Amino acid sequence: MSAEWIVGINPVEAVLTEGAARVRELWLQRDADNPRLAALAELARRQDIAVELRPRAALERIAGGARHQGIAAQCVAAPLSDERSLPDLLAQAGRDALLLVLDGVTDPHNLGACLRSAAAAGVTAVLVPRDRAAGLTPVARRAAAGGAERVPLLQVGNLARSLAVLKDAGVWLVGLDGGAPGAAVLDALDLRGPLALVLGAEGEGMRRLTREACDHLARIPMAGAMESLNVSVAAGIALFEARRQRRAGG
């Protein structure tokens, strides 16, 4: 089975608590002095996971440019989920289904930040295209701060087809597009019930077919001369507006 490295304190803590059976061994930076690292090492040992002390250079090599904070876990690679997982996820969530769709986000830092917000908001799943989009790299996992272990990421072959599956299942699609004529103010929409929030790529926004699939287009009201927000910031605002409405309504 293939292996992957998960680096950083929060991502490693998440995999040790959510999927310890996947972890083969834990690496700690030899000269690191951090109580959180010691606590994670003890957690690993209690689960019969080997803990190795390694020089900083060794962790730098396997971190893939991510900030490792002196810790890395070698894991059996988790199987990638795709659109075939959607029916079961939607059935389990019922009317509480809340999905985040990212149409072509290419920056792994943005993908990770979106996963972090999605996990915090209790999202059912995050959908991304399989091609021409960021994948779950060590940098994305590090930016997700454990969110990548706590929310399903579905890499779909045909995003338009997956959006049609969502609509057929009764999921309402709301796309964020501040420049669209007639876009509604986000908090004026009813975001309760089965919902997918759809955001486009950095700079380019949603593709035409994605935009046309949405039931509503919405904008986040902003003061002054600001025209747009980073995609991960916009995703967080939209997700927690949906969460606010759901809590208020239920």
C-alpha cells in the first residue's frame, strides 16, 4: 500500500485521534523542545506506533515545503473519495446536508484553509474537480490544521455532473459571485435545509457551466472600495452564515 507523510502539530494530532490505524511511524525533530510534541509522542506510543527521533533536515525533506513544526507521521495513504460517495453522505446527513464546492481552486494553501473552515462548520463534504485543481498535498494538509482528517474531500471527474446529482437529491446550490448582475446579498437568502455553497477559482471565479447550475447567485456585502475576498475567507464567511441560520432556525 502507498504511503504519505502528514506534517505539522494539528494535522498529526488529527490523524492520531481520527485514524491512528493508518499511522506507521511518527518522526520527531531530535532537538525540538515542545510539550505538544512530547504529548503526541506519548499518544503514539500508547497506540503502539513507533516514534523515531530525526534531524531537522530529514523532516524538511519529506515535508514538501510545508511547515512541519518538528513532527511528521508516515501513514498508509487514505483512499481518495469521489462522486460515488455522494449518495451515502447525503443520505446520512438528510436535511442537515451542507456541502462546499470549490470549482478549480489551485492554491494548496487556499484548499487547506477551506477544509479547515469546512471542518469547523460541520460540513458534510467538500467537492473539488479531479483535474486542474489543488490536491491534498502536505502543504494543503498543513493549512487545513487537521481539517483534512475530519471532513471528506471528494475529487470528482465531472463537476457539472456531480452538481446535477446534488440537485436531483434536493440540494439547493448557491454560488458566490459578487460580480453577477442581480446577485442576492448572502444573508438575505434562506440557507437552511440541504445546501451546497459553490465558489470559483482564485481570480477567475466559477466556470460558466458551474454558474449556470446554481439555483441562486449571492454576494458578500463589503464596505468601502473592496471588490473581492480571498476564496478561503469567502468560504468561511458563507459557511458560518449558513450555520448561523441553521442554529437560529432549529
